Amino acid sequence: MKLSPIKEGLKYSIIVVTYNGIGSTIKCLDSIYKWTKDFELIVVDNNSTDGTAGYLKEFSQKHENCK
């Protein structure tokens, strides 16, 4: 996997790992977007079966700094 360079102006790379924790993941992402600026967000779903993957797909389409 080739990593892309961090966009100019970004100060933080935040990585969130989740597995079947959609409720906690939603709260975590909401908090990150409320309190943090100038960041890229990388969310890793470990093959959840509770709908987390679908939520994250929609979320990343709405937030360009989320991968």
C-alpha cells in the first residue's frame, strides 16, 4: 500500500480502530470532529458485523479528511 503525503496544513493524523463498536465509534468520531482541527482521520474496521462498516463508508463520503 502506497501512503499519500499529508496535505499541507494538517497537523495531526488520528487513527481509530474499531470492531463491533458502532455506538462507541460514532461518539468517538463526533468528539474528534468537535474538538480537533487540522487533521486527517484514518478509521480501521476489523470486519465488524454490526453495521460499523456501512456507517464508516457513509461517514467518509461526507468528510474528505476521513479515510
